[in-house]
Amino acid sequence: MPNTWFTADFHLGHKNIIRYCNRPFDSVEAMNSAILERLNSAVKAKDVLYFLGDFCIGPRARAMELRHEIQCKKIFAVPGNHDKDTRKLTQEFCWLGDLAEVSINGQRIVLCHYAMRVWNHSSHGAWHLYGHSHGRLPSLAASLSMDVGVDTHDFRPWHFDEIRDQMTAKAGRTTE
């Protein structure tokens, strides 16, 4: 069975993001390489990846090159505010859309690039995963929402089980 992963906010090719987010890289090339290497070491070709926006800065051809460096074949993408040309890669992603509602192992999840205070079924246990805020948005203790961007997880993607553990802790329950 394939593993399910979530991530956001690569900002590949974005020189200024290193300074804006105090990323520990000396160059865009080093950042691109580290993020893609960490992604590919975790997410395998037959896994499923949900990417929640801000893939890369640059022209469509560069976005396509970077997409082809990712070994995972099944990527569902929610474009972010920096994904003008990534939005055009309709053949390189399984799905592109601004908002998605999915069910994984029976868990409802609402996916968006932006954080929301409420979302569909938020009062019935649905999770909300987002990016955009680079780990700077204060977490609401009782909210089953989470920033899955690379700045929150050592530039690695989040596995579904890791998120489940985080949400279980937020809900005050213990893992089985």
C-alpha cells in the first residue's frame, strides 16, 4: 500500500525566501537540492503526495524540470500564490485546484494553501492542512489544523501517520 505524504512551500528557485524565512542555505541551488533530496528520500515513486502550494518561482519550463526531479508519480497539487506557471502543469500533476477535500484511512481532510479558521466538517473531526505561513502562524491548541510546509519540518514532507499523531495530541487523545 502506498504511503501518503503532505508538504508545501518549497519556493524552489526563490532566492529571497532564504532570507525571508531564515532558511539555512547559502544559495538557491543548495536549497533546491536539499528540499528535493529530502523529499525523494522519503516519498517513493508509488506513494501519494499532496502538495499545498508555492512549488517554484520561474518559468513553466523550469517548473516542469523541477517536477521531473521528483520521483513520486502521483502528486495532487493545490497551487499557492507563487505558482503562476506551476498552475499550467496540468499534465505533470494528477490534480490541480485551489481547495480539496479528501478522505484518507477514513479521515476527512480539507487541503488549501491558506489557513482557515473553520472548514467543512471542522466541528466533526475533519482536519485542515495548509501552507503559506512558513510556520509563523500561531497554532490554535484546539484546532485540528496544521501547517505542513517544509519550514515546519526540517525541509521534509509530513507523513500521514505523523500528522495523525499531531492531531491526536491536539484532540487530547492517546494514539492506539
